[in-house]
Amino acid sequence: MHLVIASRGNAGLAAAWAANLLNVPCTIYLPRGVGQSTMEFMRKQNAKVVVVGDSYPDALQAAQQAVVADTKA
């Protein structure tokens, strides 16, 4: 299993925390503009943070493409 999520912040924080608790890999797709402290918390929870595009729809599209490419997502 591999958790993949698009977020502007809060959902990604929750996903990172839950994935770390469950020892499940997590990749979070964020648009530019998300605060550094938010991204740092995600990384401290062992999540991979990918910044893509300028808006949530850009991050969502990238996350959807990742899910299609990853059979464990």
C-alpha cells in the first residue's frame, strides 16, 4: 500500500501523520505557495512532498497520474 494525496495543506498533514502512524509510504502533491512549516511537518512524518503547479487542480492531476502509475497506490 502507498498513500497518495493532493492537498493544499490540512488534508496532507492528516495523511502524513496517519501514514507515519501506520508505517505506510505517503506521497503528498502540493501546489506552490504551501507554507514551508507545513511541508516540513509532512517530511518529518516521513512523507514524500512533491510541489507541482500553481493550484490545487494541478496537484490533483499529478496525484491522479501517480496513482495510475503506481500499482500499490
